[in-house]
Amino acid sequence: MPEPAAKLPAAPAWLGDLDRELDGLKADGLYRLTRSLQSPVGPEVVLDGQRLILAASNDYLGLAGHPALARAAAEAAQSRGAGAGAARLVSGGFDLAERLETELAAFKGVDRALVFSTGYMANLGVISSLVGPGDAVFSDQLNHASIVDGCRLSRAERYVYDHNKVGHLAELLARTRGRYRRRLIITDGVFSMDGDLAPLPELAALSRDEEAILAVDDAHATGVIGEHGGGSLDYYNLSPGLVIQIGTMSKALGALGGYVAGPAVIIDYLRNRARSFFYTTGLPPAVLGAARQGLELVINEPERRQGLKQRAGKLRQDLADRGWLVPPGETPIIPIIVGSAHRAVELSARLLEQGILIPAIRPPTVAPGTARLRLALSAAHTGEHLSRIMGALDKCR
Ligand SMILES: *Cc1c(COP(=O)(O)O)cnc(C)c1O
């Protein structure tokens, strides 16, 4: 019989500390709860029992809830089972993972690709294996948290350059010539909170001149931008060369999992050095099956991203015409800047009352004074969804 709780010693101090910190978050309006999704992800969902228009997900092409992906997942599970058993280097990886890697490499126009469990782990793996003590990493100020964490994990010297300011980066690179064994420049391809693009042509030229490695995290770009949906290099019509392309299968591709695509030597190196690759269990068949199907739809149904681009452009224009502050852009991430955190939270709550979920993004995620609604459009949103969103926003003026 376990001892009754009442006889346990009084709560230790550290437990009280944690509790007080949570109270502090509540007082500051920063306390978070997870909501319960009772439907597939799509333009309309059931969340905590409420039917909502969802303009908050990264499911840009409407594939997360697509029946073809669910079917592919089920078939892969039927034929290969539920789990991977161990890390790929220990007990072997599924043939499905290898096929996915071949398909991703072809899609990205490079030699090889390596699949990771998530995009987060891909970033940890790339950064911490390519640079370490005695090296330097140059990271855009607005890069994703997984890049920030990868930089910290690497123990390389960290330089944060002003957002998209190539001049600032060039200065840092010029100043650090010859000081390090290796230098890595890393940037989001499409920035998650502003939906703007990294200046890749300039970054690529700079990395060549300075003999630095360039890695681009195309989590929000793959499947969405570029003539072939290939991401930021495709958008700028740049050949990949030595650029390392990182990404995720969890956004436009509708499934889960990260990848790194690039020259054979780099991929080979990562497979042998990236701890976030070899100390974790391989992706399960269902996820691999769904990701392959998602990629196939990205390639074979270009009308999804074309329609999305066109509708996102029109929505930006309509919002601006109605007086909302919407920076220009070319991606389905549409920030509606409202200023104060309080106002952003209030707007988001009023939209929710009207059956629309558009999250408020506050500092420190974004700069003070630029709190916003982050509207993320999907190819699955219909014209009617958009007019309902617009109508609800109008009522909030
Ligand atoms: C979402 C995201 C990731 C993480 O990808 P997951 O597969 O969800 O772990 C990494 N980088 C960027 C820029 C992202 O937006």
C-alpha cells in the first residue's frame, strides 16, 4: 500500500517556486493551456466542442486532414506496423524512409536528404554537428527557436545579425575572417511571425565570398513558395550548390518529421555526427507514408499553392483597404499588426466569440509595440471562409 499523501512531508520550497511562477504567468496574461481538437485539422475544426474557422495552422495546403494522407498512413501501418523499434542506425530504418529521402532530394534538386524526427531536431542536429567550440554561427535575429536552441547546443560563438540586414551580417563576417575553423550562416527562408522572406541571393553570394556555410530553414517555404513549391531557392531561382536546406514535413506536407537536404558529403556527415539523428527512434511507418503522399500532392497538384498565393494576395489587399495594418508580403502568413499585446489578445478573443480562431502573438515572440493577429491562410479556405473572417474583423473595429 502506498503511503497516504497526508503523511508525506510538506511541499518543498522548489515546488512552491514553480507554482508562484505559474501564478505570475497568469497575472501577466501569458499562461497557456492546450485546447482539445476533436476533428481533423482543416479550414473548419471542432475545438473544445466549438465549431470554428481555423486561420492559425501551418497546414498551408490543406493536406493534414486530406483523406489520401490518412489512407497512405493506414496502408503503411498495415504493411510495416506501428513503431520503428529503435534508432535507424541500430536496427535499420524503414525502406519508406529511404524512399522519402530520395524523393525529397529530387524535389529539392540536391544529391541527398536525411529525415529527422522533427524539424526542431533537424535544426539541433545540423547546427550542433557542423559547428562547435572554435567555430562561429551567424543567426538572423528572428530565426525560429529551434535554430536558437541549436546554436546554444553547439557551443560555437554566436553572432546574431539584425533581421534580414545583409550589411550587418557582412560586417560581422568581415570582422571575424580567419578567427574560426568554420563559420555557419543560418536563416529562416520564410519567417514565421512576419511571413517575409530571407534575402537568399545576397546571403548565398556572401557565404561564397566569405567561405562560410549557408543553411536555410524552409519550414514555412517548402510546398508553398517557388514555381515548383520547392521553397526559397526555387522562389529566387537559385541553384542549391552547397546550400543546406532544412525543413519539416509537418507544415505544407501535412504530416510530421524534419529533413535536411544537400550535397552528399554533408548528408553523410550528418548521418555520422548528428546526435539528434542517431540517439532517437526512427519515424513510424504511418508518418513516413503520410509524408510521402503529402510530397506527392505538393508536386502533382500545383493548383493548391497557386490558388493559395492568389487568395493570400487578395486577402492582404482587402485587409489593407479596410484600414488594417498589414505589411506587404507573398506568403500565406498574414500578420495584422495592432500594437499593444492587450489589444491583440482582446481582438483574438472577440474573433473567437464569432467562431474564428486567429491567434494573438505578443512580445517577447515579436518586438514590443508590434503585437499582432497572425492569420495563416490555407489552400483549403474557401471564399466563404474568407468573407466570414473579414466580416468578423469588421465587427471588431
Ligand atoms: C515549425 C518550425 C520548425 C519546427 O518544425 P517541426 O517539424 O514542427 O519540429 C523549425 N523551423 C521553423 C522555421 C519552423 O517554423
